[in-house]
Amino acid sequence: MNFYPQEKVALFIDGSNLYATARALGFDIDYKRLQGLFASQCNMIRAFYYTALIEDQEYSPIRPLVDWLDYNGYTMVTKPTKEFTDATGRRKIKGNMDIELAIDVLEMAEHLDHIVLFSGDGDFRRLVEAVQRKGVRVTVVSTVRSQPSMVADELRRQADSFLDIYDLQPKIERQSGGETRRPAPEPGVEEDDFDDYDDVFEAESA
């Protein structure tokens, strides 16, 4: 990890993208360990977590994770998902958080030395370029170890450094009986059917 103890750092976590990356590698993330890992390497100012929420459900499978993160040092940025029906008549859930994340990165850039972006989405390449012009270093966290790779090549090339979650796994993996919550299904994957996540990975109590 290429960090300096004195530099001001913020984490920006694309929740649906990080969930998909960890799932592709076959492990669950312990968010307490994740936070502690970066806090031990630098002056971590803030950790943002972005996800969409289904507001009209009596129980949302991601709500326990959101609540735990909110009480344990993460800044939560959420918005309601939008429901629509596609051309085949299937119910779809849409909840893209890219704009919210991009605005926060640009607003925070003047207060930071280093931004850590947990996403492999190539749409963020221009965002990375923009904050680099402000003199801010950018580390992208994703993986190339999955099939297919979870990080866009153009985003990886633009970043100042790249961290593969596969290499971080021993330090951030959720251990059996751990205190933090298991990653819950993310409804924020654009145009993904939320039915795919039914009965998968309900968050465990802290």
C-alpha cells in the first residue's frame, strides 16, 4: 500500500461494485477491518459508502449493513431505487450512485492529498483525471484476479496506483464469528433484477 502517514486520505466506496468484486473472489468483507487497515496507513479523514435502497419494502436485506456502517464511522450516501418494467415485462430495479460519488469526490478533493476509489467502473476515469489535475493522488481498489476482470483497463491506467482486493483479502476478509456485518445484497446495480438477490447473504447481527 502506497500511503504516507501524514497525508489526508478519504475512501469512496461504490457499494454495489465492491460487493460484486468480493463476491467474484468468493469472500465477505469485514468493514471494521477494512477501515482499520487504511486508518493504520495514513490520516484517514472520512470513509464514504454509496448504495441505493428499496424504500417500499418492509425489510431490505441491505438495511442492517447500512445501519451498522452508519454507526461505525462510515458516511452513508443513499437514495431510493427506481422501479421499472423492461420490454419483456420483467420488473427491474435501478439505483446508480455514480453522480453522488463523483460530486463528493470533486467537493472533497481540495481538502485531501489522496483519494481511494473502491470501484472498477470505467466511467470514473474522467473523474480520476479531474482530481489529479488538482494535485490529488488517486488509488483504485478492485481486482484483475476474477474472470472477467472487475476493473476497466482505462480506469486502472489513469489511477496513480492500483490495489487488488485479492491481495488485501487476508487483511479485510470477514472471519467466522466476526463482529461486523456480512455484505448484504446490493440493489444498486443498474438494471439488475433485485430478485436475483433474494434470500442471499442476509446481514448478521453485530
